[in-house]
Amino acid sequence: LVAAIYRDGGYDTARETIIHLFGKRIDEDISTNSFIDSKSELQKLTQKIYGVLPEYTVLKEVGPEHNKTFVVELTIEGILHETGEGKSKKSAEKVAATKALNRLAHVS
């Protein structure tokens, strides 16, 4: 769709359309750092500070097979524990990693 707008109206028209349709969402993502891979950032940080990797453990799976919610615990050297919840193991791990990063940022 954007390509068609670009072909028909040029760059400025396509840019304005994208900003009109997605500008608010883009601003929200930038302000909340949604584009940051929290698991990778946490891994780099914990290796640098503690010399270890974070460990993720699934604590529970709730709900029917087609609509599960996962609860994951993240542990760093027994020093830091955080939990995350999500519709996939990966998203639950990301939530836990984001919480851990925020917590470590307040400690530093």
C-alpha cells in the first residue's frame, strides 16, 4: 500500500501517510524503548558485571492449549529474581528481562 502511495504521490505523500497512520505508535515505541531487545541487553550486562548469563525457568503454564499464558522466572546468580508473563515463553522472558534491566538501572 505504501509503495502504491509512493508511486502515485511521491516520497513526501508516502511519508505523510505513514506519519498519519503510525506516528503515534512510533512515538510510543521510541519513548518506551520497545525496539530494544531486552534479553540481549541483559545478557551483555550480566556477562560484563557478573560473568554469567541470566537463567530463565518456566514456573507455570495457564490456560487451554490454544491460548496459554506462560509465567517465567529470571535468575541472575541467585542475586536477582524477576518474573514475566506472556502469551509465549519468549514474550514472558522478554518481560522478565525488561524488569531486570529496569531494576539494575535503578541500582547503578
